[in-house]
Amino acid sequence: MSLGIVQINRLNLMQGPLPEIERHFLFIGLGTVNVGKVLSVGTSTDFDEALGDTDSNLKTQVKAAMVNAGQNWGASVMPIAAETTWANAVDYAMEVVSCEAIVITDAVAQKTDLEAMYTKARSILATYMRPVFFMASVRGCGAEEAWADYIAAVKPIVDGVAADQVCVVPALWGPDQGTLAGRLCNRAVTVADTPMRVATGPLVGTFGEKPTDKDGVMITMAHLKALDTVRFSVPQWYPDFPGVYWGDCNMLDVPGGDYQVSENLRVIQKAMRRVYPLTVARIGDRRLNSTPESIAQNSSYFMRPLMKMSIGSRIGKTVFPGEIHPPARDAITIVWVDKNTVRIYMKARPYNCPKDITVNLMLDLSS
């Protein structure tokens, strides 16, 4: 004899949306108002109230980011006192906010600062499983310097540094760093787009008046090319084409590295953020096992973030590609090392991007 039993369980198949951290940057720099607090700011923020009614570099960069990011921009800002290090500020901020990038607005003067940022980025990943990259800045050209002297003075700061999660922006016009940060946060494009993209529009701000050195010589594309060659991230313009634009956002990766430009790093870090909660949900779950059926099912399960990132759109005859190519069959490989250890290998394939275009014209004189 027995009694009937009915039990209904609520299962969670992890099919819901994943949070978006991309385009949310954390700005840290010297301030005098709300010192030590992490502020949430947006396009409606009164920056005189939040950051003080006097001018500051932190305020300049944040406002430049806002106008270049455009609609639906939001960021976190942490003003710090002179005796507080940016590293300590980052440690505190990571307890209360998640972000894609950390913008240190106070200029660095030596390569050890950049190496410390790279170390901090790796530490954040180890502690919070949170991929981030740092945006640093260096000073602009001094009133008593010629352009050649300035380039020679700042070059050693990045020379020999291997830090593929750090980019460095010279303060040539002043709000350069915030301008690039805003351009990277513009929702009209994706994280897979380079800030070089001209169709995004020109830089917003007072970039029409070019900076000069001690002799009154205006900056030229030759100077900008020299800075770009040593991996600084700088603006640029095109002859007989109105507006000032941006070049690559150069990461301090090694020669031949996969992450020499920001769009490659941002795509893979976005995939890391998306796949992490799916991986946690499979800990101790025997649905992930070494049978062929499980391998096939979980390949589709872990492929979901890549599939979503690959979705593009078509408007009439114009195609806007996704952030990556649709994943192929071999995009995911699941390997069982032993009874309890699984290694999953995933490939994200970005689209080609034209950055060097040559047009060859010829006459057709055939009758």
C-alpha cells in the first residue's frame, strides 16, 4: 500500500537576459566636492553640484565623455583627495560598482604607473571575475617645449610596457581622454567598432583650434603619427575633410598580440562577462557530463552569448553586422580532463574593418 505524492519543482534553465556592463565607465581623479564617494552621473547631472563649481581636470574629462557619448550615457565618478592613491580608490569603488573601464584622469609620469594599472586589472579579474581595462593619460605639450622635445619626453612612459588592458591618451587639446571615453560609450555603435569610425561623426568639443608648442607651431599629423607609432591614442583629421576624428584606441599589447586595439579587447571581455554566470550555474550539475548528448547540449548552452553578440540587422539593402561572426560548429570545444575537471574553449571571430583604404583609378580608352 502507498499514498500518492505530487511534487512540483521550479527549475531555472538560465535562459534570461544577462546584465550589460559595457559602456559604463568609472572616472577617478582629484576633486574637492563629494571626495571619496562614488557618484552615479548622467546627461541630466548638474556637474557644478556634483563635482564643484570650479574647473577641474576630472570635471573636464567627465563632461567631454558625456557630450561625445550622446544619448543614454551614464557613468560612475569618484573624486579623491590628494593624499589618496588611485589604486586605493579603485579597491573601494570595486566594492560598490561594476564597470567596463576605469578612467584615471590624473596624468601619469612613469611607466610603473601603467604597469600598476595592468596589475590592478588582473587583480580585479582574479578577485571579482570582472574584466576591465584602464584608460590613463599623460600631460600635454608644455609652454616651454617644442613638439619634438615633447614627444621625446613622453615616449619613455610607454616604451617597453606590456599591458594589454591599458591605453594611454596624451592631453594634447585637454579633454582628449574624456573625449575618447565618450566615443567608446556611444550607443550608436557597438563595442566591436573602432573609435576611428568616421561615420560616427567628428569629435565633439573645441578641437578645431589646434594646440601649439613654444614656437607657435601647430600640431600636425606627423606629430600625431609619431605618438600613435609608440602606442599613444590620439585624434586625427583628413585633408580637405571637415572635422577632427580619432585614430585607434591603442592598447599596450606586445607586438603580434591579439589585443593591440580596444575593439578586440572589448569584444572578448564582453564574451567573458556573458559566459561567466552560465559557467557558475553548471557547477555540480550532472547535465554537463562527458556523454555526446551532453557535449552537444552544453555547446549550444555556452554558445548563447556568442550567438546573441553575432546578431546584426538589415534596413533595406543596408546590413549592420553584429559584434562578431555567427559562431561556427568549432567555435566551442568541451574537453574533460578528468572526472571533475572540464576545459571549455571558445572562439569569437570579429569582422574585418577597413582602416587603410587605397583607391586605384585608371582610364578606359577603348572605343
